[in-house]
Amino acid sequence: MKHVLITGCSSGLGEAAVLRLAKAGYRVTGTVRRQTDADRLAAAAGPDASWILMEVTDDRSVRDGLGGLIERRGAPDVLVNNVGVPCLGSMEELRIPDFRAALETNVIGALRVYQAVAPAMRRRGSGQIVNLSSSIGKAALPIYGGYCATKFALEAMSEAMRYELAPFGVAVNILEPGIIATAFRNKKQAQRNDRIPANSPYGNRLDNPAPPDLMQRISTPEEVAAALQQLIETPQGEFRRVCGRDAEAFLEARRKLDDGAFERHLTGKGYAAIL
Ligand SMILES: NC(=O)c1ccc[n+]([C@@H]2O[C@H](COP(=O)([O-])OP(=O)(O)OC[C@H]3O[C@@H](n4cnc5c(N)ncnc54)[C@H](OP(=O)(O)O)[C@@H]3O)[C@@H](O)[C@H]2O)c1
């Protein structure tokens, strides 16, 4: 069975993916930042899963963690670059250090992990890399500009990675979920409380209730983990996989409408206020 390495498994999609793939018989290595998370997940995932403590913003942590793994077990068959953090704030009010931290995690961190793993896959002549983007890695929303910028960057890097690695037999794919019901949403709420000033002219954008039809379409982490498994099982299939009914509707509108029509569509849907 394939050996799958997944970053950021303490919660949400990473956790669901480790549990699903281990249950399906894959050998899985998950990265977490705390030993307590490794202990908790080890009990749930069973003997086919192993754990590495890794901080993606730290060169040494990635080098030691993944270098050691590749030395012991060879390159994984699949790398899932899943770590990601939100970055809330209007472009006017977004604090530069907050934006820099999100870029360091979502963009540089993903590249750092890629650079630790891709050479061994390339030398072996096989492998797959799945980068976790988002439906808003293709079309931005107000107040989410910082986060969207990190995912747009990841999309660009993924395209270059794909073209560069294809001649060596290594596939690169992108997973684009819509909203997933995970701890990520609480992290966004914490940033909303911490970062958006009480008198912000943009605050109302975040406090309007989400359209009810949209909230009925969001995904569970288990549903996204199932889409990830399908992507792993068809590495030579589609480059990008959209996941979630909300994401499908959002990206279909983006594809079909010109800029002006898309802007009117978003405003009409209340998308500016939802996530
Ligand atoms: N939730 C959504 O609505 C949504 C939608 C589309 C795409 N996505 C993307 O899907 C991916 C997974 O998101 P999720 O919803 O599952 O989020 P989550 O539950 O917040 O999980 C994020 C994971 O990343 C880890 N992490 C954060 N910063 C890290 C760092 N510097 N070094 C190492 N690990 C770090 C977290 O570990 P700690 O517990 O140690 O912080 C956690 O394990 C992300 O790339 C996200 O951008 C999410």
C-alpha cells in the first residue's frame, strides 16, 4: 500500500485524512506540533500510522523531521501539503506581521516541505504531491484578501511544480475545498475579534449572517478526506479537484461570468459577508 505523508494533522482535514487512509490500509505519516496530539491520534489511527513533530516555518524542524523519515523509509509515495492558517482583515487594516506570518506558513512552509520531499521522489521517478488550496484560491473575497493571496500563490507554485516534475514521473495536484466545518472557523473568529477594530468600516461585512442555503452546502472534514483519497487513487487524473457543493457553485460562477457579472453575483449572494 502507498505511504502517504500529511502535514498538519492535529485537527480538521489532516486528522480526518490520517484516520481515513489508515483505516483504508495506507501507511500514513502525519505531522503535528505537539506530542500530546501524536499520542491522542496514535491511539485512534492504529499501527499503520506514525507521527513526526514538525513546525513548517522552521528550516531545521522540516529538515530533521522529513530528512529522518526519508532516510528510514525512503520518499513517501504521496505528500499532502495540508497545513494552513486563516488571515482575516481588510486590505486597509491587515497588519503586515500578520500577513507575513500567514505567507510564512501557507506559502513558504508548503514550499519548504515540498523542497524536503520532491528531490527523493524525482530521483525515484514516481510520487504525487497534493497541495491544499481553496475555492478562494481562485477568486478572492473581501476581508479574506490576505488568506486568498496565500492560496493564489500556492496555486501558482503548484502549476510550476506540476510542469517541472511531470517529466520525472511525479504528479502534482491541487485540492480546492469550499468551507469545511473544522477548527479553522474558530481560528477565523478569534482573528475577527482580535484584528478587526470595533469601529472598523469593514466590520459589518463579517457580522451579517451567512445565507442559509450556503451553510447547508459546506463540507465535513470526512467528506474532504474522501475526495483526497480519490485524488490519491487517480494521480494522473484531473490537476485540480474541487470539493463541496458551495465550492462547485462558487467556481462555476467564476468560470462563466465576466468580472463585472461575477462581482454583481457575489454581492447578490451576500458572499462578502459569509465565511
Ligand atoms: N476549513 C476551511 O473552511 C477550509 C476551506 C478551504 C481550504 N482549507 C485549507 O485546508 C487545510 C486544512 O484546514 P483545516 O480546516 O483542517 O484547518 P485546521 O483544523 O485549523 O488544521 C490546520 C492544521 O495545520 C497545523 N498548523 C498550523 N500552522 C502550522 C505550522 N506553522 N507548522 C505546522 N503545523 C501547523 C495545525 O496545527 P496546530 O493544531 O498545532 O495549530 C493543524 O494541524 C488548510 O490548508 C486550509 O487553508 C480550509
